[in-house]
Amino acid sequence: MDFFINLPVAFAAALMCWKFVPRDVPFDPDERIDYLGVITLTASLLSFLLALNYASGVGFMHPLVIGLLVGFLVFSAVFIYIESHQREVALIPEDVIKNKRFFAAGAVTLFTSITFFSVILYLPQYLTNVRGFTTMQSGLTLVPLMIAFAVFSFIAGKLYQKAGGKILVCVGILAMSLGMFYISRLSDGREYIFGLIILGAGLGLFNPSTTTMVIAVVDPSRASLASAIIYMLKITGGAVGLGVNAAIVGFAPDITTGISRAFEVNACFAFVGFVIAFLFMSAPTVTERERGSTE
């Protein structure tokens, strides 16, 4: 019943979009959709997530888990083969995936996307099952995260032109990693509010800055596609990361230890994203922005 509160909120958002968001003009109305790519990618991810889900109960050597992992590899190979032959209609076109700076941004997004999803899923579970919070109290605990997210998203927009996107992205990812590591100290009895604020600040700096950089490093005709791909990678990384987290929690001796270990792994994932961003992400030069092309 609690989820029904989302219906009026979603209806209001849809109404506002219908009334205030300008109607899109198709760039190429005859462009085809890569259905085979969508199906094979979905099948590969579903197989992997199901394997992680069942493994926590029956182990990784169970025939069902092994079969699902084999299915993941097979569908992934088919997806790569299909994408290499679809060219312009591919789910991720060749000219976009070969853009090194876009590729780096995509990799960073994959490694960092788990942080937000894992906290909003597992922290309320910990508070409810271990600390005895009510459902409402557990939900309200996430408010500092969301406030920091909103405030620093606004600040990021103001700082982008002055500090540069790469600095904001790197600082944001570091904050996300530190916030996750701080929150992971649940088994030590440490409070988590400060970690939530750090994590929210990092997310606020990272998300808008990454989106702006991604749109800037691709051809203007690919801007909408690039932002859609980044969003897809964000959801994909979050889903796969939650699957990994579920396996970690499932194999742990108790829920507190499991969630703490999962958050530690997420902090490490975020730090890997920081290394990639620091070494490979960069904004376009003035000349590139003027001619609206990629490297």
C-alpha cells in the first residue's frame, strides 16, 4: 500500500511535462530501433542477476547458477556480435563507442552508479530490522542524502564553467567513495548521517557534471543519444551492482555484516571510477566545441 503514494506524484510530474516541456522534433523519423540488441542485452543482464540471486541460496556450483552464468556469457557474446554489424542503428553506434572520452565517462558511470541505489535499498533494511526504526523513520533518514544531492547539484551548475567538469566529477566521485566507506562502518555502531551527507554531495557534483561533459564530447546530432546511453549505463550498473550486493549480503553471517561488506565493495567500485575519471575523462577543447565535433 505504501507504494500507492507514488501514483499522484507520478501523475503530477507527467502532467507538468505534458504542459511545460516542448514537443520533441525527431532528428531522423525513419531511424530503426535495434530490437535484437535490446533483447540480447536484456537477456544477458537478466541471466547474470538471476545467477547472483540464486547463488546466495544454493551456491555458485549449483547447475542452475552455472547455466545462468553460461547464458549470460552467450547472450553477451551475441550482443557484441550484433552490435558490431548493426552500424548506424546499433544500440550503441560505432562512432559513439569509439569516442575515448565518452567511453571513459560510460565506464565511470557503470562503476559509480551502484552507490545511490544500494544506500536507498539496504540502509532502510538495516534501520528497520536491526535498529528497530519504523518504515517512516527509515525513509526520513534518507532526507539528508536527498537534500545534499539537490543543493550540490545546483552548486555544480554554478561551478562547472569556473572549475571545469573534470574537477567536479573527480571530487564528486571521491566524496561518493568516502561517503560509502563511512556508512559501511555500521557494524562498528558508527552513525551514518554524516556519510549520507558526503554521499549526497558527491552525487550532486558528479551527476550533472558528467551529463554535461558527455553531451559536449560527442557530435551535436548524437547529444540526445549520448545522454540516453549514459542513463542506460547508470541503470545497468545499478542493477548489476545491486545483484552483487545481494550476493554479498546473502553469504554474510548476519544482515549488519553483509550490508557493511556490500557498502565497502561499493566504496571500492566508486574509487575505481575515480581513477578512470582522473586518467581518461576530459572536456572538449574550445576548438572542438566551436566546430561541434569529436576527436
